[in-house]
Amino acid sequence: MQLNHKTNNMQALRQIVDVKNHSLNIVLPNDFAADRVEVIVLPVDEQKIQPKIRNSERFAGAISKETAEKLHKHLNEVRNEWERDIY
């Protein structure tokens, strides 16, 4: 798992890597611009690592079919308004 975060002057990179023979290898992305970094090593609680769930899976069934149809109809009406000629 890898997470990149950039602010104005700071870049942060989070990776979960496997330890082999008491060593680890961290490969930095090409756009990670630093000559010196701080490394903090923490053991990973395997139970806290969850696979990333897509939004379509997270929100499936969140609204009723009737509400979804109304929303879909409304969105189509709004989109059709965009395509009309305005003089």
C-alpha cells in the first residue's frame, strides 16, 4: 500500500513493506524530491489493513430504486439544458 501526500513544502510517503532478513527496501517515486528523509518504522497490525473499497460498492443500495430513478431523470433534464443554444 502506498499513499503520497504533498503540501507546499512537504512531501509525505506512506508504504507498507515486507521486512526480509531485518532489512527493508523503500523505493521513492520519481517526483519525490528530497536528498535526506526521516524514516519511522512501525509494526503493522494486519487486522487494521483493509482493502480499498470502491465508491460504487460503498454506496450500493444507499438510496431506493425510486429515488435513484428520480435523480437520474433530473440529471438528464439538467444535462439537456446545457446543450441548448443561448443567444
